[in-house]
Amino acid sequence: MPRFPDSQVVWDPSVLDYRFSQHHPMDPVRLKLTLELARSVGVLDGVELTVPGRLDPLELARAHTDDYQAAVRVAGSGRARIDLTGYGLGNDDNPVFLHMHEAAASIVGSTLSGARAIASGTTTRAVNIAGGMHHAMRSHASGFCIYNDAAIAISWLLDNGFDRIAYVDIDAHHGDGVQAAFWNDPRVMTVSLHEDPQHLWPNTGYPTELGGPEARGTAINVPVPAFCPDGLWLRAFHAVVPSVLREFRPQLIVSQCGCDSHASDPLTDLSLTVDGQRAAILAMRDLADELCDGRWLAVGGGGYQLVSVVPRAWTHLLAAVIGTDVDPATPIPDSWKDLVAELPADRLGGVPGPVPETMGEGGDVAFTPWEPASHDATSPPADAAADRFIARARSAVFPLHGLDPEDPRD
Ligand SMILES: [Zn+2]
């Protein structure tokens, strides 16, 4: 595939300072390993990484209260002890670390830089693999997320020429922070595909969460059962996402591409392969091409298999944005394996996992499109369970968009 001429990879090295502790699962080494893998397979050949300018601190107010920002600054300064009760900081998920304000702000600055480049017409697609801090709430940190970069970028876009933005979140966890930020805003459609909230934190993201009174139908939730494999997960994605997006007609798609949906992820229970994740990334790019003249802002998210999953999944993401798609059968270069071998394993957070041999793992990404009759007594139990989830998601939201939840063509 010829390289897409109009793309931007945003990279601020200071995002590597976003590290809660030595053994915290969200270890920024995953970002470094991703860039190195992308380099070693040629995805970044001829690509100049875009270093964002300094973030105007006023932009943080788009998604966060002043007192929460102050708490993050003071706690991360190491100079003062303050009462962090209510700010979601200083606990096991979000321990305080030195310069956490600066590190979290650099993630925001990177995503915002991509948004600005798209709004100005400088580029059509942009990606920040360090972004996707989708759990951060207005006045507190949550789930490893301090500042909500996607919510801030979307808010900025709304003030700069855009009034229909779709946010599509394929992380294994519900995109609760972004949903909350635009709960009652009809200009933003948030769609989250995630593991059954009965089983997985943050235990929200039911199909009945549909948005506030001014924006009913613009919060869309597609839970899937635990252990859902590639084919059923892709069936769920395609049973809901394209239809609602086509109806909404967004001018731009923001994709949160958390890869903790992988079967080996230590924090979740889905059963995807890197190939399934790659297929969804490409599907979101196709939707941006179809509906938004290609405008696509992509960010990372969760992902805690630091060696075997994240670098591959997000190399495919970088490749998708740059337009240099990588065949999953491509061998992993020895130079990258050598780099992994040099890592001090006892200092890695999360789980390194085995060193992969190829860019994919033979996942079967073929899927049978959803249809109402497919959840009958003859279906395998896993298919029937997934189809019940899909049917509930469609029944909850399709009528609000004039779509027929029983019509498989919708
Ligand atoms: Zn996650």
C-alpha cells in the first residue's frame, strides 16, 4: 500500500515520564517498544515524528476542575503533602509520582496537537499512541488516567469548526470518562465496545446508558461477554458501529485503541488476538474514509502485555494511520528482539509476555455478520451469548436513530 501522504505521528518523549511506580502495570516501556518495533519493520521509514508545542494549561479546564488540577500539580511536585481524598490519587491504581502533572499534560498536549493539525487542514490523520486516558473524570483521576486527553481534544475541536464528532472506544474497559464528558452534548457520539460491565471494572457501559436529555442516543454502549474471541467481537463491532456512525454523519472520528482486549492481557478477560485488534483499527480507518473525508484522530489506551501485545497492536495502528499497513505474517526483526532481551525484566510493570515471532498470531478475523435469527437454539453457546448482548445494544439505541434493531442491513 502506498504511504498516505497526509498523516502525522505525534510523539513527545516526556510521555515516557508517565510512570506511576516501578511495578505499576501501565509501564511506558510499552510506548518505547512500540516505536522501536514500528521502526524496525519499516513503518516509520521517512516519517518525521511531530513534537507538540507546550500545552497551554488553560486547555485542561476543558475537562477538569481547577481544584483537581491544583491537586495533581501539588501532589506531583513532591514539595507538599495535601489531602487527596476525593481526587482519586494516592491509591493503588493511581499512586502519586513526581512530575505527574507535567507527564499527564504532555499526553494531552500530544493528542491536542493532532486535533489541531487535522482542524487546520495540515493533516488528515493523526495518532498519539500515548493518549487514550479515557477513565479520567472531571474532578478525579481514575483507572491509571489523570487527564482525559481525548475529551480535551474533542472539546477543542467543538470550539474550532466541528459540531459532529464520533468517539469510538475499543478498549476492553468502558470509556466512561469520555462518555461522562459529553453525556448531554448532542454534538458528540461516544461509542464504547467493552467487556461485560457485570464482570469488569469500571462496571458501567450498559446499553441503557444512552446520554442525557439533550443528547439521548449519542452515548452508545456495546458490552460483549467475557472470553469473547475475535470473530464474535468483530461481529459486535460491525453490528452496531457502522450503522450508528452512518446515521450520525460525523465530520471526524476519534478512536481510542486500547489493546487490553487481548486474550493474554493480565487485567481483562476478553480473548482477542493482535489480528482482531488490527482488523478493528482498519475498520475505523475505513469509516473515517467513508464518512469524514478521512479525518481520523487515533489514540492508544489500555494494554498491559508490554512485549507480546502492545508493541504489535500499536505498530499496526501507526501503520494504519501512515498508510503502510503491515502484513501480520511479517517476521519480527532480530534487532527488536535484542532490544527486548536487554530490558531488565524485574523492573517491568505489567506482564512482558513471550517475545513474538511475527506481527500477527494467526487470529481468525473472519466473522459472520449479526442477524436476529443467529441467536437461536442451534448456535454454539458463545455465539448465542454474544448475540444476546448485540441484540440488547441494538434494541436500546437503534430506534433512537430511526434504525430497525431487527434489520441486519442496519
Ligand atoms: Zn482498558
